[in-house]
Amino acid sequence: MYVAVLVVCKSILQESFYKYILALLNGLFLIVIYPNPIHFFLLVLYSYLLTFLCADVFKFKKKIWGILFLLLPMLLVKFDIRIHSYTGKLNDLISFAGLSYASFRIMGYYMDKAPKEKMADITSYFNFLSFTPTLLIGPIDKYSRFKISQDNGFTNINPENFIIGWNNLVKGIAFKYILAEAVDRYWLSKYDTQSKEFLPMVNNMYGYFVYLFFDFAGYSFMALGIGKMMGIHVPVNFTNPFLAVNPSDFWRRFHISLGDWLKEYFFTPLYLFFTRMKGLKPYPLLRQNASLFLTFLLMGCWNGFRFNYILSGSLFGLYSMIHNTYTVQCKKKGKDVFFGNMNPIAVRCISIFIMINLSALAVYIFSGRCHL
Amino acid sequence: MKTVYIKRFLMNVIVYLTIAMSLYYLYSPMSNYGGNKTSSTVKFVYQQF
């Protein structure tokens, strides 16, 4: 329906009207279907004003204060903070589904904004945060990329993009509604999640890993497809994660936008911070490993402050630290310290096998299906 | 060139027919499955709030 409305508007309106039509459609979705739309609108206003104040009025040199204020709503919800004068949960006042993804986009925009760069107009900013296909579970886009797409929105609505979008949409439907459903129905549901026996546990581990991929990648492909048909290029979020050969390769293939976001806005600044610390200057490997571990720990905490999420994130952090140390050792010694002179194809196959098992284990812990 | 188009068309027909039949098989009213028991990604996002 969205695509039909935009196609009709394309034939009667100029390019500059695209963002207003898109804002209307996004707003309509929020008001009619979305739970707690007021909370969403308030967050848009809050973050827009705060970004303007921090970046253009007070011109904070250290962005950390702005970041903390911008992430405040998400932090209050995640920490489940309560206030005395209000008997209910603060969550009920400010939370809405997709708050984390919106907060990531808000912070990304603030971090990317150059000191003399003009503030985004409120319509584009609202569209960036509320773009319906990516509203709930991403992918996490960058404002600069979104803006380019939006400025050429009507031009992007053409038969070529429609076909690409349609193919992605069909792929997403097949992943989510056929393959994920089939995995649940004919694999996962056959095994009791409470069982402590080896076979059900192994099946739950691999089954959930495959299920999560088809389910999440399905949504992402549908978002990409619908976005493309609406004239907005949504970044790719999954590219064959089962072929990853190491942890960093895995995060370049699985939930790519989250991996990129964490690398750009958390890992790199944290690594630079550690580099500036005098005591850590002689230990580059320690700086890298500490930054890697803390990045994945944050990822675990972002899912929620539950033991299984934090352990799963820590496990991915541990994998990354081990792999990073191994890579540094290989570079130092000028040879592969683990595989030696083994055939590269065999090395690749073994690496894929190890990575599938390690990531399945971390995802299994994340799922809460295992007994801890 | 013509053969390539015909092959692509036939391929698409097979893919779409498979998808349509799979969807019908999984979701038709005759299917007696009680519904997906594993939490989806969207459900996960909603459950947090």
C-alpha cells in the first residue's frame, strides 16, 4: 500500500515533496498500528532538541555528555529505574518497542554530525528514526546514507529497484515464513527445552541458531525489499554467516549493521581512549583485546541485563580476544601458529566448522534454552 | 538470449510455485499445527517493553 501511494505521488508531485509524503506514511503507521506512539514522538523531539543544544548551542567538545543524555531514555528503561512519586514502572512512561534501535540511530547521528554541519531538518530526522520497514529491528542505518536515498526518493522508485526490492521481499518471506517456521515446527518443537539430556540440548543449540538466522535475516530482507520499493536503500544485514571463518568475519556477516555500529561508535573510540592512557601504551595487544571484550560485553548488556545475554556477549568477546591474539602471533612469527602449512582449503573448512559451533553455542546461551 | 529469458522465466515459475505451495502447506486452515512456539526477533523486541 505504501509503495502504491508513493508511485501515485511520484506522478503528480515534485521530488522535494517525497520526504513529506514519507513522513505522513511513517506517522500514520505509528498512530494506527504502533503501541505507544506518543512515546516515540516525544523521543524524536527530545533527541532533536538535545542534539541541537549539545552540538550547535553549547558545542560540547567532548561528546560523552551529549551521548549520555541522548541514551538516557534507553538507560532508564534497561536499568528499570523507578521514581518514588510514581508508583508504576518508569518503563510504562517512556518505553516503546524499538527504543534501542531508535537510540542507536540517534546516537549515530549525533556522533557523525560535524561541528559546523547544519542540523538536519525535523522531517528528515523523523523519517530517519521512524522509517516503517526498519522501525522495530533495524537494520541500523546512518543518517547520511538515509538522507541521500530520501533526497532521490521519487527517482529511486523505478522498475529496476522494484524488481530488486521484490526479490528481497520474497527472499525474506521464504526465510521467515517458510524456513524459520519449518525449523520451529519440524526440528525445535520436537525437543524439550527443559531437558538436560545431551541429544535434546544439542538439537536445541543448532536448531535455534538456524532458526534465529532465518527469522532475523527474513525480517531484514523484507525490510530491505520494502525499503527499496519505497525508494530508500536499506543496508544489507546478513550475508552467509554460516561461512564465517573467524569471529570478526562472523560479525561482518551476521547482523552487520549492529557490528558496524559497535565498531564505529564504541570499539574505535574505546581503543583510542586506551591508547591515550599512559599505562597501557606499551601493550597494544591488551588494548585491542580489552576493547574487543568490552564491545561484546556491551552488546550482551544491550539485549538486557540478564545473565544469559551477558554471558553470551562475553563469550563472543572471548572468541574475539583469542582470535585477535592468534592473528597477532601469526603475524609475529610469520606463519600460521595453529594450522602450520596445512592446505588453505582444509584450513578454511576447519575454520568454518569451528566458527559455526562456537557461534551456535553463544547463541544457544543467548536463547535462554540452556540450563545455567 | 531468448533461451536465457525462457530459462529464467521457468526458474521463477518453479521458485514461486514452491513458495506458494510451502506457504499453503504450512498455514492452510487444514494444518493442525498449534502455532510457532519459538520466540521471533520481533517478539523479543516487544517482550522487553
